[in-house]
Amino acid sequence: MISSKLEEAINDQINFEFYSSYVYLAMSAWFKDQNFNGFAHWMEIQAREELFHAMKLFHFVFDRGGKVVLTAVKAPAGEWKTPQEAFRQAFEHEQTVTSRISDLMDLALTERDHVAATLLQWFINEQIEEESSVKSIVDQLRMMGASQDSVFMLDRELNVRQLGAQASAYLNDQPLTTA
Ligand code: FEO
């Protein structure tokens, strides 16, 4: 049985994962509007990964005898000056997620909930990949500077990103949009 403190904190993280999905979907919409279809695709895949994270926590709360309480999802930003700014914010967002997951792990250990700690270890490992993949894009964009040709080349490269195997299996790889 999950403790009420941990139940509340994980419910809060469910909301934050849905918010994360919203943040990336907003970035995807902005990139589409700017005709950066590869960046838009990358962000849409990221939005779907976040839905998977939210649902993983959602099912965990039920499996441990808790109650899921869904609350309002904050509106994300909708405008960025450059692709680099959007990806830099995405990186900062992932750093916030890592910090939140670390706090959840501290709480799980304080509550001696080793089942929750095992789940949270999965999220901690996931964050290594989440931070590193966005950071590499931020670094590439920084090196490209004002070279529009290079930025459009990276945009094309990112158009091939696929949903991770676990998220894909969970979401049944059904497209969430009618492309
Ligand atoms: Fe759910 Fe991008 O962390």
C-alpha cells in the first residue's frame, strides 16, 4: 500500500508529465508553424513519450492501492525566438524533471517504499537519456550559429525519430494525430 504522502507526490508528478507532454506539443505546433517539420516531429514524439511516463505512474498508483487524482494542466508557452531557444528550454525542462524525480526517490526511501523506489529508478535511468538527447541537439544548434542551411539539415535528420520501444508498446504505436 502506498503512503498518502507518496500518493500525493506521485499524483503531482502525473500532472507534471502531462504538462511535459503539453510543453512539447506546444513546441511541435510552433515548429510546424515555422516549417521546421523535422523538429516538429521530434517534439511530437517527445510529447508521446511523456504521455507514456504519465500513464506508467498512473497505473503504479492503482497497482499500489492508491487513488489517482487528476488536476488541471497548466498552459505551456507557445512562442520561441529560435529553434535553439526552444530546445534549450526543453533541456531546462528535463533538468527540472530529473530534480523532481530525485525528490520523489528521496521521499520513497524515507517512506521505506522500495517498490516505489524500483519504479523511480526506471525514471532516473530514463532521465539520463532524456537530458542527453536534448542536450546534444542544443549543442549542435549552438555550433551551427547563424547557418540556416545547417539548421535545416538538422531539421531533416530529426524527422526520423521513432517512439521508444516501451512507449510504443504501451501506446500500441497508434498515431495520435492524423498525419
Ligand atoms: Fe517524463 Fe521528459 O521526462
